[in-house]
Amino acid sequence: MVDTLNTEQGIRLSAMSPRYLQSNSTSHTRPFSAVAELLDNAYDSGVSAKLVCIDAEVIKEELCLTFTDNGSGMTPKGLHRMLSFGFTDKTVMKNHQPIGVYGNGFKSGSMRLGKDAIVFTKNGGALSVGLLSQTYLERVHAQTVIVPIVPFSQQTNILSRKLNLNAILEHAFFRTKEELLTQFDAIPGKKGTRILIWNIHRSKDGKPELDFETDKYDIRIADFSSEEAENSGRKVPSRLEKGQDSTVPEVEYSLRAYCSILYFKPRMQIILRQKKVKTQMISRSLASTEYDVYKPTSVVSLKLPLRISLLWIHS
């Protein structure tokens, strides 16, 4: 059993139950918004990836949802902050407003898509790997959320690194240090981050929530017959085939369609299952556009007002 840690002064730290990882993920009612959280992390200033690749890969006999970008990567300290709650260093850079400002997006997004996630990141100097895993926490009967992190190219406490490495090798699906290191080769260039998510989320009936088979260049919502569609009275087939006529917008069940309209001003190329996502400029397809300015009072880090675009189609 892993005990709750104390500070050096003997005052107990506020603990976070491992069950919070699952309950926190329910803020995403749909899986595509969870995907958006991970894309936003690559898109935001400070990372500024020019390319992110999303794929479904079988790695060591495990089906994984993978996200690989060529952004700035993270130091071991930065990785620890990302795997923790409420920490963010994002600021406005060259008028690029950060999307995520609360330090929760990766945790809620990754745990919504799957039960376990492992992160590989390199920033031109350090190579680091970190594990955020509900399965691991259950196996060791953890009383609070703990995240094994191993920096491979920095001087660290040998005992601490060995303990963290052993935890990852025992509870992830990699068995050797060399197998872990091969994942860094999948990151293009000297900097970037690669995320593997496995034990993919299943619906209440036990079936996989995501469909990787219908379209080899897409990821779809499996057996799309959502409560939202039923409540709105729309006719929805039990499984939407490519090209099938339906009153349901494609963005609701196709990740490719969803990613194509995700950003108002795309700065990043998205490759979904080895095929480029063609961006749609929503502002050009709508009849009217107006702008307004809003300055939030509760977010201290946002010093500049937000310019909001209001778009609609005339009926």
C-alpha cells in the first residue's frame, strides 16, 4: 500500500483519491471533446506544435490511441506538472491566446478516452516518460494519485529512478528500458511528445465506444445512437456508414470531420490515421460575422481581452 506523503514540516498534504481520475473524466460527455483537450495542449503557446498525428496502433498486443506532436516537449519537471492537477505556465505569446489555463485538460481528456496513459517527451535535452494509470493505482492499492516519472538523460537520484522505472515496467505493457526508449523514435525531430492511451473506454453495454474499423482513415463513434439524438427526435441509424444519409451532422460521429472545424484559426496540421485532415474555414461558410470583446475577471493569467467571433446562418 502506498501511504499518503507528508511535508518536511510534518503537515499532511491534501490527498487526491485515485477515484477522482474517473470522476473528473466525466466532465466530457462525448469522447471527441476529450480528444480536443489533448490537441489543445499541442496547439497552445509554449508548445506550438506544427504537426500532431492521431492513430490507433497495436503496441505489445495492446490497442492504443496515440497522439504524437513535434512541439517543444517537456522537462521532467514540466511533465510532472502536466500529470498533476491545477498547474499551468501557459501565457499569451505573440497574440496567441492559450486555450487551457486550468491545468486539468490532459487528466480529464486522457482518462475519458482510456483507463491508462503513458507519456514520452523530449525537449532537446532530457528524455522523460511518465505514467498516469488507474490500473496501476488499483493494483498497488494507492490511497492517493501517484505518477511514476523517469528522466533518462538527467542526473537524478539512482534509487528514485529505479523505483519509478520498475513501476512503469511492471504496470505498463513495456518490459524493458530499451522497449520504452524505442517510443522516442516515433517523435519527429529532437523535440516533441507522444501519448499512448490504452484500455480504451467502453459503453455501458460493454462494447468499445470508438469504431476503428468502418473507415481506416477515421475514428468514429461506434453504434451511434446517442441519448442526445434520441432526445432531440432525430432519426439515427444504429451504425452510421460512410456516405449514409442522415440528419445527424458528421462532426458528431466522425473524428475527421470534428477535427476539420476544431480551430477557428488553424496553426497546426492534424494527421488522422496517416491522412491529413482538411481544415474547413467555418467563417467563410456562414452568412454573417460579428466580433465582440470579452475580458474574464476570474483568470489572472489572461491579461489581454478575448476577441469573440459570433457566426450564424440566415434562416
